[in-house]
Amino acid sequence: KAIRSIESGLLFYSEEMNQRAKEHMRIEGELRQALLNQELLLYYQPKVSLRSGRIVGAEALLRWRHPVRGLVSPGVFIPVAEETGLILDLGSWVLEEACRQIRAWQDANLIMPPIAVNLSARQFDSKLPQRIAAVLERHQVQPEQINLEITESLLVRGAESVIAIMNELRAMGMRLSLDDFGTGYSSLAYLKKFPISTLKIDRSFVIGLPDEENDCAIARAIVTMAQQLRQEIVAEGVETPEQMNFLRELGCDQLQGYLFSQPVPAADFATMLRDGKRLALGARLPTP
Ligand code: C2E
Ligand code: MG
Ligand code: MG
Ligand code: MG
């Protein structure tokens, strides 16, 4: 009897894997088509200064307008693209599209803050600086306009070659941000080896502010460390004024989250910039 239930368990498991594999293959095929059919687009989410309340950057976030399923979130298709290698084509498209959009905005006389683009670890090879340089050149965009968001998985690889590529990107004038900070495995000692300009505190630590003691301790530790390393610090996923106040008191530089704005279509982001939309910082903190 025991054996039979193990068997049925295995059967169930492999059936589930089969379903998943099929689902992945379907998404992969459709995603390839999506690239050709121009179903992909970028949304932009502002980053605001906790000193001035002004927009000082934005993150470009990939969206897929599926003909049947509507707007599909990257949480669904990025993992599939990572697995299949399609992320390389998607990543190239994102860089190209972001630069095209920056050029169009600059041509329309908007004063553009740096725009952040997410990079997969798989995009990170020795040809990356050259490839980005070509895209910048094609669209006549300055490297200072681009902020590259990378994740800790890249650092854990720890190779000298990764550091060399980062140095090259920095030398070109681009900023490097470490995304989802605190969710990976990089240690303090590790971090100082990499030429990172900005740390982004992961949303999972912001959620519990200011009530969860552990989250407060982690946020405080991250901000203190970033200050020591002279890195700029951005908090992700800020949704409430209480979270904002806590982070501002800690000395966090920027905020990104629904409190100020969700990711929005390009035209809406341009409107926010043009109107000079600002974050309501509330009453000024007493200066000690
Ligand atoms: P991420 O780079 O950490 O991006 C931030 C995510 O947090 C975005 O989800 C954003 O919509 C969400 N977010 C921002 N503020 C809030 C908030 O206040 N509350 C909540 N609940 N969520 C908030 P999104 O757009 O679904 O993207 C998910 C992930 O997909 C990104 O996480 C990134 O890892 C990946 N991704 C998106 N676009 C690209 C891309 O072009 N290339 C690559 N390689 N990955 C991408
Ligand atoms: Mg990001
Ligand atoms: Mg992030
Ligand atoms: Mg995150």
C-alpha cells in the first residue's frame, strides 16, 4: 500500500512537471513570436529623492501585451526566458528600446534623469560593454543616462572577469545598481570588491517597516553599510508614508514604490516629468 502511494505520488509529481514543461514551452514559443510581433513594451517607474521629493530616475520594466491574455507580468515570462536563453534577445530589445525612448524624450526637450535597465546575469559577458556602446552610439544617448541594475547572483560568481566588465561599464560613464539587495548571498567583504554605485534595498525588507523589528534592523544595517561604502541607497516597494518616513530618517537617498507611482506607460512618465510631479514629504523632520 505504501509503495502504491509512493508510486502515485511520483506519478502525480511527474505529471505536474510535465504540465510545467509544456507551459514553459508554450510561453517560450509565444515569447519568440512576441519579439517579432512587437508585443513587448517598457513601463517606467519613477525613483524620487527623499531630500527634494523630485523625480531623479526611473526603472524601465518589461511588459508583454499578449493578444489573448492581455498584459503579462515579467514575473511569469522572465524566468522562462532566463531558462531558455531567450533573455539575451529580450535584454537586447530592452536596451535598444530604452535608448530609443530616451532619445525621443530628449528630442522633445525633456530633461531626463538616468533610466535604469535590468540586466540578466546571462547578458554579462566580455562583449557587453561593446554591445551597449553600439546601442548608445546608434541612438546618440550619453552613457550617463543609463543605470544598469544587476543582481547578487552575478557577484556570487565572483570572477575577476565580472569585476573587469563592471569597471569597463563604469569607466564608460554608466551607473551600476545592485538590485534586490539582501536577498542573495553577498557579504559585506564581497561587496567592496565591486564598483557598485547604488544599492537597492529589496521590497521584502521594506514591507515590515516601521513595525517589524527585524526589518528595521536589516534596513538600518544596509543603509549604514552603503553610507560607509559611499554608495547611494534606493528603497524598493515603498507603499506607505510610514515606510517613507522611517527610510528618510535612516538616511536613505531615494524611494521607488506605489506610494509615489506604479510603473506607468512611457507617455505617462513623460507627463510626470514635464509637470514636475513631486513626492509629498510631509512635515520636515526636526534637525538635531
Ligand atoms: P525588480 O527589478 O526588482 O523590479 C521591481 C519590481 O517591483 C517591479 O515588478 C515593480 O512593479 C515592483 N514594485 C515596485 N514598487 C512596488 C510597490 O510599491 N509594491 C509592490 N507590490 N511592487 C512594487 P515587475 O515590473 O513585475 O518586475 C518584476 C521583476 O522582473 C523585476 O524585479 C526584474 O527582476 C524582472 N524584470 C522586469 N523587467 C526586466 C527586464 O527588462 N530585464 C530583466 N532581465 N528582468 C526584468
Ligand atoms: Mg530592478
Ligand atoms: Mg528590484
Ligand atoms: Mg525586488
